[in-house]
Amino acid sequence: MNAPPRPRALPRFAPLLLAGLLTACATARAPAGPVSGSAPEVWRSRGYGWLLSVTPEGLRLHHETAAGCHPDPASSSELKALFGTQEPGPSGDVRDFLAAPGETRYRFDRVAALPAGCDAPHAWSAPELFDVFQATFAEHYAYFPQRAPDWLARLEAERFRVSPDMEGRALFTLFAEALRTLGDAHVALVPDDASSDTLTYEEPATGTFALLEQEARRTGRTAKAVQKQWLGAYRDGVLQQVLRGQGHHVANQRVFWGFAAPGVGYLNVMTMGGFVAATQGGDATPEQELAALEPVLDEAMAAFVGATAIIVDVSNNRGGHDVVARAIAARFADRPRLAYSKWAHGAKDVAPQAFILTPTSRPAFHGPVHLVTSDVTVSAGEVFTLAVRALPQVVHVGARTRGSFSDVLVKPLPNGWTVHLSNEHYTDSRGEDFEARGAPPQRTVEVFPEGDLFHGHARAIRALADSLGAREAK
């Protein structure tokens, strides 16, 4: 079973809990105009479908589609994690909100007020929820042409099944079945807390994960048990076969490093986050993650001084934070270079945002690098792939990445469920978009071969390290 990657940049806002007490909203666009000093500032995003209210008490967020408008349950402090920095736009009625300088910019236009009815109590029927679900994907999903050109038509064909007295489980199943046909690792349907034990969404398994499911069926075990065995074999193979018992397994067991052969360094990063152990307070911030990771990279890069090559292995990287991906990639950059660009679907008159890979003053390595990826490499692991592929000394080997680059757009539905979707385009330094097909390697290496799922990775890396070490010996 595919483990869903963590969303990047967009936090997993808590699901709506006020089922039946939320809003139907007029869809007419409120014109921009003067706002009194005592009234909240209201801003409409370009793309994303957000209405952001700035008040003396803090921030509030509403979600808007052609099917209506409803509030997000996130607290002001949670919203500040995404919109806490403001920068002026090209005019007084345009403003950019972002989490921190250098992070994703969200452009907003000022409007006079929230559309009428956005905070009026309303009991949402199943047909109305269907309309919101449909409109959310119609307006924000960026990859129908690549993944399912007729998806909206097929969804519309299911409308006859939706009636005002339709049970929640049946509606959830209808939505889930539709989403699974997209084959997108960043698409999901999350039930509300009260239904989390009875309603579940599982991403369809593909590639390596499909092979693991086949192994589970063949041996009569659960997919979870087989994947746990596979991850254990992956870890042991890195520590014993690749690093020959002399490596380091650090940063909350998310990073391996050491020497795989004489003169050949090895760095394996399994997530772009999670370096800080989880606490009851929730996930660590990107700043806390970097504070935990940077000393580990300092030690590894200092040890790699004099190495003739480094293998950077993200073949089992499940994603995390783009800022972490860029920080790791910066350890290999000798001068500023365009890493990638991004923009949101439907964001009118917003130029792509360029992300520049800037050399770090911390310990770094500017020699030959072999980047290893697989079809498991996803999300921020793929963003890291784009960034390091922009460096001239990097050779990309392994298999295509998963093909899910976009940040996860988190959209609560008015009944407490939440949908996740891909709404952004990422392009590499040459302007190419690899969503839905994955970034291809320059040299294909079977990292998780069908005939050797549990030990093939270690053997492939061992062969690569030995070949690089042999070059050094010559």
C-alpha cells in the first residue's frame, strides 16, 4: 500500500467539525473598493480558491468555488504559518502572502467584503456536497490532460446516484472511487474525526508498491507487514552491504551516510523532514527540521572532503518540505543556479516563481555526484531531484521518479471531510514539467527489481559504488 506523502508548504489543516452548521455562499465577485478602518481587510487569492480576512484579532480563511463558500477551521496561528509574511504587489490592491521570505508566494487581490452568506449557517445536502467536490477539482486540479482527460465528464455521469437522502458512506465511496482513477499520489480524501474509524481512502498501488502488494497476496500477509519487512531489508542493506557496518544512521533515523567504497561517499535521505521526533505539539516547523538536519550534513560533508565522488540516494524518499530539499541541494552548488520554477493552476497574471539554488557557507561538496532515484521518490524528494539535476557535475541514475511534484492543496469540504489535490506546475531549469510521468534518469538502474525486491537496492548501490571506486583506483 502506498503511504501518502506529507504535503509540502500547505499544512494539513484540521478537518471541519461543524457539520451542518456551515455556509452556502453567493458566487458573485465582490468588487474591490475602499474598506473602512474598522472593517476587516478581505483578500481573494489568484488560484487556490481562498478568501483571506485580516482582522485585528488575526487571520480567517474561507474556501470559494462556483458551488459556494465556506470557512476553514484553521486557527489564526495555523494560518500565520502559511500567510505570516506580507509583501506589496504591483498596486495597492494587490498583495503577496507567504510563509517566509523565499517561500511560495500567494498573490491576493483586495475585495470590499466577503461574499454574502459566507458565514451563514447552512445544512449541506449530498447534492450540494457533490457540487462543491466537483467544482473544487474543476477549478483547481492542474493535471487532467496528463492523468484523466475525461475525469470531470465521468464524475458528472455519477450525479444521478446522488440524492438528498444519500448516506455519508455511499457519498464518500463515490468520491473515493473517482479520486483513485487519477493515479495521483497527492490526491486523497480524508474523513472527519468522527468517521475516521469507518471511512478510509487508499491510494491505488503502482510500480514498486504494486509489487509489494503482489508479494503480500502471494504469502497471505497484509500489505503493511510486507512493506515493513521491505523497509527493514532496505535499512539493513544500506548499513551492512553499502556502508559495510561503518556508516551512520542519524537525524531520527531519516539519514544514512558514510563511505561505500574508497573515496566514494554515500548520503541517503529518506524524507525531507521528520528529523525531529514527533511530539504531542504536532509536526516540527521547517526551521526546526533544518536546525536538526544541518549539523548532520556538516559532519557528513566534512568527512567527504577529498572524496572523488558522492552517491546521493533518494530512492526511498517520501517527501516533506521543499525548503529542506533546497538546503540539501545547496551543499552541492558551486554558484547560484535556477533550481526550478512553479505556478498555480488558474492564477491569472501571476508569473512563475523562480527558486534559485544558492551555495551555502557550510561544508559542501562540488565534485562528481551520482543521484539515485526510483518510482518511490516523490513530492519534495522529486523537488530535490529537479534542484540537483540543474548542477553540471550531477549524473542521475536509477528509475523515473513518481511524478507528483505539486504542493498538496488542502480543501476542507463543508461536511467535515477534506480533499487533497495537485494544483501547481513545477518545471525544471530547462522549463520541463515532469508531473504524472516522473523525472527520467540519464542512466537506468533497476533499484527495486521485481525479482529481488528486498535486496536489489543494496546490490544496485553496491555495484555503483564499486564501479566508482574502481575508477578511483585506476
